[in-house]
Amino acid sequence: MIRPAIVLLSSLLFLGTNCPSSFAGVDVTPKPKDARIQLDAGRESPGSKHSFDRVFGKRADGPKFIQVACRTDEENLTFGCRAIQPVDPDGPELTEGAILRAARELGLPSLEVQIQPGASTLVNVPTIFYAEPEAFNRSVTLLGFDIDLIATPIRYRWLHGDGTASTTAKPGKPYPSTDVTYRYRQPAEAISPRVDVTYRVRYRVDGGSWNTIDQTLLASGPTTSLEVKEAAPVLTHP
């Protein structure tokens, strides 16, 4: 289960001024070499109802866990805390799989393959392929947590439209660059090349440290129409 990091100074101030002192079962987990803690507070003890309601609002009957998220603004030297929606120990967990599904549902950029010289090319002549990557930076809320997402292209698979394909780590560039090229061996009236992009996803929870998900996501690009012509030699006078 992924838990948000909480800034130590903000948490101590918050707990010292607002939080009930009679909370039972407080669990503090330090993070090495980082001024942050993870704090989970259990249900309040008898006699603390007034403070609990004032800080967090009325609770439903039954055990709850309260998570407090604090953020600092280093530039303006300000900080603040808020209570996250109570976490049900028996409810769904915030996992990397859930975060990856959220990124997929948001829709990673599908890139259109760019071809030079244009809508037609010649047999045995290097045809240039390239794509124009788009930035992906989104924020979503999952199970009461604020999730920041960044997706970066790491691999491009070029499907040439004739049954062949190639893979590169770069998106290629237009002429005069020849980073990504392909030579067609047979003429064709209409083929449909495209480029599929593999993305690596990074995330952070409630403004904490950034993490990288090992599993990648694939975005298939739209096809484009291309004609492959066969050049015929022609004798001319000098």
C-alpha cells in the first residue's frame, strides 16, 4: 500500500495545536535522511469526542484511521496541513497498479508518424520517419490522495506498413536528419505506416517524493497513407 509522506515540522505544529492528545495507536514511520513522517492515528479514546469533531468533523461509528497530509512551500516559507478522507483498513488500497490504470484512462499522447518526402516515396530510397513527442503532466485524486503523474516516451516502434517494423529510443527528426529511415523494397499503391510509443510513468503522492513504475504503457498512433512508387530509368540528352 502506498502511503503519502508528511512533513515533520508541519505535522508537529498541527498535532500540537489542533489534534486530540488522547488519540490511541499513533504510528509514526520516519523516512531515512528526509524530514518527513508517515502518521496514522486510530479512533479517539473516550472523552475526546469534542476535539475530534472540531478538527476532523463527526465520524461514523466504528474504527477509523485518519491520515494528515502536510505540504510546505519552500519559496514562500509557508506550510499547511489537512485531514485526508479516513482510510478504511478493509477497503481498496492505493497501489501502483491503480495509479497506472489512472494514467491509462487519462489517455497518453498517441503520436502521428511524420514521413518525408511526403505522401509518396520511391523504392530503395531512404524514407525518413519521425514523430513529435508531447508532454504529459497530469494530477488526479485516487482514494482521497492527490496523485501527480508524468509520462515520458522511452521507446518508438515504427510499423512501416509492409509487414516490417523497427524500434528506436529516439523520435527521429525531419530532413536533413536521417536518424530514422527505411527503404521499401516493393512498390505499393497504398500502405498504412504508424508509430507506437512506449511510456514510462512517474508519480508522487500528496506532494511527496517521485517514484517510477516499472511497468510501461503503450500508446498506438494513428495510421497514415503512403504510396511507394518504382522509379524507372530514363535516357536523356546531356
